[in-house]
Amino acid sequence: MTTPRIAIAGAGIGGLTCARVLQLHGFENVTVFERESSPEARQQGGTIDLHADSGQQAVRAAGLFEQWRALARFEGQEQRRVDHATAALIEHEPAQGDFRPEIDRGQLRQLLLGSLTPGTVAWSLGVDSAKPGEITFADGSTATFDLVIGADGAWSRVRGALSPAVPLYTGVMFVETRHDNDERLLGLTGQGTMVADGEGLMIWSQRNSGDHIRAFACLRAREDWRPSNAELRDLYTGWHPSLLAFLEGELTYRPLFSLPVPHTWEHTPGITLLGDAAHLQPPLGVGANLAMQDAAELALAIAADGVRDGVRAYESVMLPRSVSFAERTNPALLEMVPERPVRV
């Protein structure tokens, strides 16, 4: 008897986790469709912490726990808060235990890719739209499946088959800079994450592998705001010079979006969503974990109950869980980055 044909849109960590767990349970006809041309086509983002009760459980379900553990940076759990005017350390949480160790997103994605049956990912073949049991590619061609899974992120092309919802701008802008082997900034950041905030402004830095730092200026701003380095530094007048050094270099502008809350849909046989496609939320440490948890739970439900009943069982748990998280993360972002007297 042939196994069901399953299409997964998106080769991020959610889609790849789902494919891996399905293959472990004997589902051979799984294809991941990815718009990008190769694993190296785009920088895959910074470090992510995998939580013991979600992301790590997904890694276990994928049979990759020991390989992940060998790559994980347990020291990356350290958190530091410094005074914005003096750069003096005012709060310090050292790395303890293994509840939320860090790993670079690119390393985790490569681990998942290497675990799949060769040819599972169809590169340069993005999904343009979908409906139950069918996907349409950018060239207009179509293909049919027993199940279509939208794991294609914030701007999902699959979501429209289940929901009219689109991401909305939160009002918060992150402006990113990157720094390599800078001893000043490594010292301030420590082994994990550093935060400095004051008067509605924040600088947040994360240490990635290889002494690489990703830093973010965080503030309320217009969605189309694109400051120069000088304009950005002017907003941070009065901040300690060592912290202003995080704002040097090339700027990448990241307006933050989230889906309306609650975001749910009526169960529809032949199609479902996971990760940001289902519940895009502010980047407060839960998005990647929820995506991987979704992916593993969906695959395990399909393995236990078949495609139709498994998807229904998965959605009955995933949807209320994602709403609960979104009800907390959206207000938390606005509390973390409050309004300033003058908004840019």
C-alpha cells in the first residue's frame, strides 16, 4: 500500500522538522517545496534557544537530540542587563542547566536537512497558492496531494486557503547590525544576550557562534522608517558610547508583524498550517519553538491516526495553544518597547 502524498511548503526549521518526523514513521512520499535556490541562498538568521518542553521535544521526535546537543551552546543561556547611560551591569542571570540552550538557526536547519532522504527538498520551486489537496507553483503548473502543509512563514501563500488573515504591523521596528570578533561588544554581550533600555529605546545584542554578534535597536516607529546610522545614533543621545558602538555598520530594517489574535480556522480536509504561517507572533523567544512543536506533533498525529483524523487532532491542540501564546506575546512586545514622546 502506498503512503499518502504530502506536500510541505517551506524549507524552514518547521517544515523540515515535519518532513523528518514523517519520514521516520515510514511516510516516503513527502516533498518540501522551497522558493529559494539552495540552502545557501539566504542568511538564515541568528541564534535561537530551544526550550525543554517544546523545541527540544521536537528534536527528540526527529531522532536528532544527541546531534543537536553537540552543537548547542549551553553557555548561551546567560542574560545580562546594563545601564543605558553608564553601561554598568545591573542584572545578571548566568547560564544554568540545560533548559534553553542556544543554537544558530543555520546550524539547526543544516542538521535537519542532512537528516532527510536525498531529494526530499525541491529547491527553486516555491508554492504560489494552494487549496485542499492541490498546490499551484509560480509557473502556473499544479500538483495534487493527499495533504498540503503550509510551513511557509509570515507571508504564507498557503494560508489564504484557510483564512483571510494577513500580518499586521505591530508599530515596533528592529534595526539590525552585525559585528564579528569585536572584543568591546563581545565583552558587553557576554556569552548570551544583553539588553539596555531607557525612555522607550532599547539595544539588544545576541552572541552567535564564531564570536559573531547580531544587535538590534528596538523602538516604536513608522513601518517605512529607514534611518541612517547618524539619525539612529541621534535618537540614542545620552547613551554610553560603548553601547552606541552596537549601532555602527550596515543597517537592516525589520518592522515586526503579527497575525490578528485570535487566529483560527475551520478544519478543512487536505490542508493545514504550522509555525508562523499559522500564528505569526513577535520574536520573544517562542516562535521557532512553537514551529518545531507544531511540526513534530502534526507528523506524530498523522502517523498515529492517518492524514484526515491526524490533522484534525493536531489542530484541536495547536490552535488554542497558539492563541494563548499570542495573547501574551503581542502585549509583551508593546510593554517591552513603550511609546516615546516623539515617535519617528
